[in-house]
Amino acid sequence: MWATRSGTRWRLAAALALLAGLVLAPSAVVAQGEGNRARLEGAFLVNFVRFTQWPPDRLATPDAPYVVTVVGSQPVSGAIREVAHAAGLVHGRRIRIRRIDGVSSGAQRETLQGSHVVFLHRSSGASGRDLVDALQGAPVLTVGDSEGFLDAGGMLGLVAAGPRMTFVANPGAIEDAGLDVSAKVLKLAQEARP
């Protein structure tokens, strides 16, 4: 039992160190191009999956994957897919990346509501308010990288802050959705909003 706890503690510490390292990543990584920025955003998404707990009914079977839906361009979703694939299993489950163009049609809303995480990339042109409205009451972690995303009701916002990429958090929106993001992760947020 102790070996399992010790191994779990080590993995938790390593993942938090990786997330902290991403928060402190040099601006050169952010500035090197859209592909590198998308991979960095993908690393944040993988760690958000790793440190979030969903209601038990969101994972119907023991081998059901975590579903991350990217609302944005094909190159961005492709880069995020590469990172998720390289990350391997998270809590014994793979991460499946899907991409859609928008958030307004019935089929798009159904896809969004069937996700664990939705990443609203600025390349989509969709608004954070439309995404939040489409997911009203659903236990889906919303992440975005556009200004004002949290003000629209989003949960986690990825931002380039001077020489690093970091994130901001809206704990109230996370709690309202019935999600549990590790307090250790939320402490790494640049700012926390009520």
C-alpha cells in the first residue's frame, strides 16, 4: 500500500512541477509560433484533466476516455492531439481530442455537452458567452485563451503574461458545474476570481 501511495505522491508532485514549469515557461516558447503555443496550451489541458474530478456518471465505463473538445482551427487541435497522445494514459484512461468549428448549432452543443473539457481557442471566433450558454449546468471544464473569457463565465483562462504563459481561474464557475479542480492547481493560477 505504501508503495502505491508513494508512487501516487511522486506522480502528483511531478505533474504539479510540470504545470508550475509551464506557468513559468519562457516567453520564447510562447513567441516561437502558433504550433508551439498550441502544444504548450495542450500541456496545460492535459494537466487540467489530470487534476480535475468529474461526477462519477461522466465516465460511464472503466475504459471510457476523457474527451477534450477543441473549438478552433485544425492545426491547433492537431498540436493539442499530439501532446495528449504523448502524455499517455491519465488515471488509466486515454485522452480523446475532438474538434468543432463553433458552438451554436444543435449538433455542436451536443458535442460540447458530451465532453469533459472544452477548449475555446481564439482562432474559432466564437464567444465565451456563447460557449458558457451552450454548457449551462453541464459538468464540463471550460478553458479559453481569449481576453474576457472568465468574465463571460469561463472556468480557466490561458494567458501570455509577460515572459510566461499562465492561467487564471474562476473557482465559482468550476464549483457551480459540479467539478473539483485540485486546490494545488488553483493555487498556481495567476489570479483567482470568486
